[in-house]
Amino acid sequence: MQVLSRQRGVSLIQPHKQANAGGCRSESMAAITGRSRHAGGFTLVELMITVVIAVVLIMIAVPSFKSIILSNKLTTTANDLVLAINSARMEAVKRNAKTQLCSNSASVNTSDTLGNACGTQTGAVYVLMGGSPASATTVLAATPGIATPIQLKGNVQALRFNGQGLAYAVGGTTPFDSSTLGAVADICTSQMTTNNHRQINMTAGSILATTTTSGACP
């Protein structure tokens, strides 16, 4: 009787261990299945949605990026021309001689020694040297940034500086003033509809100001 009771005890314990083993196998399979699903990556639908969102963002960003580039080009070109004006003034004072900021128009530059030297070199600066006959020497080369899509509205004013550093319109007798003679230069682009102009104005033959405006170009 004792032997039989031990065998029954063993048989009662054994199914319990098998149940536990089956449970562990079930948990292991569930974990493996979960990892397999996680490692599967994106579905085709998810990928298509991502691509569509990326395309929409690019379509929104590209025009804005183009406007920023054009705006920077306008500002850079205006700054280059302001630099040329200041160079003409400083050279006139340093040499106590006449200098000229060149226009893009040969007729505006006139046909005297400085005007002939300018030709159509927009933003170039020449100084009048003494001697017989007088000659003109280059101080600064033409402004390089005025090219498509950047252009001029009207002509750049030819400015002639005296030894005191005051600017006059070529042939003028009073210091240049934009309130009566207009802007020294209006730089613009037709590829923008707003804030597409940079106007350089001068007051009393010496004070410069650059303003941003909107309008047709040229």
C-alpha cells in the first residue's frame, strides 16, 4: 500500500509540471511573435502618407526659400552700390580731387574726362588726376551684382564729388538731394511681388539711406 501511494503522489505532481512547461512555451511564443511584428517596419500605407507629407512641405518651403535668396541678392547689390558711393566720397577727400560714381548710362555720365572713363560701368568710381591733359584713374570697379534676375528701374545717378566730400549731379551746382532729383538708384527684381525694390536715396549731398519698397520692376 505504501508503494502505491508514492506512485500516485508522483503521478499527481507530474501533470502540474507539464502545465507549467506549456505555459512557458506559450509565453515564449507570444514574445517571439511580438518581436517579429515589431521588426516588420512600416506598412505601405504609412510610407505613402510620409511621402505625401514630405512633398507638401517641400512645395510650401521652396517658394519661401527662393524669396529669401532674391531678397538677399537685392540687399547685397544695394550695399555694394552704397560702398561705391562712400569710396568715391573718401577718395575725393583724400586726394582733394574730383571723383565720379558712374551711371549705367553713358549720356548721364557725360562726355568729359571722368564721364568718358565711366562709359557704362555701373557703380565704378574714377578720380580725376591733374596734368595736361587731365586723366581719370580707376578707384573701384563696376558693381558686379546687377544681372538677371536683379535689374535697375531707371538709371543710376552719376554723382560727382568735390574735395569736401559733397556729391553733385554731373553738371549740377547744388548738392545732390533725392527729394528733388529722385533716388540715386532703384534696384529691383520682377520675380517677387512685395518688398522687391531697394532704393538708395541721398540728402544734402552726403547722407545716404536705403529703403525697401514694393512695385513693378522695371
